[in-house]
Amino acid sequence: MRIVAISTLSQFWTRHRDAEEALRVWYAEAKHAQWRNPQDIRDRYHSADILPANRVVFNIKGNQYRLVVKIHYNTGVVYIRFIGAHAEYDRIDAERI
């Protein structure tokens, strides 16, 4: 998969050093993944939330942080839409961000 906006992740882990390793692991796995549909994600990430509009919410660092992406399965592109703590996530609309 091609990940768009890796800078969003690196800016986040600069402010939240405890998230860096988990985000780097997610990035490496996603980069080499070949997700063709939501089930491909569920097979690897059982706790991922599959949302409408091709959004997926990943739990990062034991669900301390939430990562929202939008995936274009047909082109293999993953857009980083949001990364934040649970309280921040609760204030967004993950289906529209």
C-alpha cells in the first residue's frame, strides 16, 4: 500500500514519543500489505473498526491512541486522516474526517 501523509504520523510521534514505535510498526506493515477489501484488514487487525466511506480505525499502542485512515482499495492508497488520543478521537466524526 502507498501511505499518504506519513508526515502526520512523524509529527505526532515527535510530540508523543511513546507512540513512535507502535506507529512505525503499523506503517511498515501497512506499506507492505495488499489490502483489497476490509476483510483483509480484519484478518490481521482484529480490533480494527471498519467504518463507512472506506474509513478504518486502528488501535495504536494498546488502544491508547486511535489512527483513522481512508483506504482506496482499488488503487492501493491509504490516506492518514487522524491520529490522536482516545479523548481527541471522541471529538471527531471518523466517518467524515
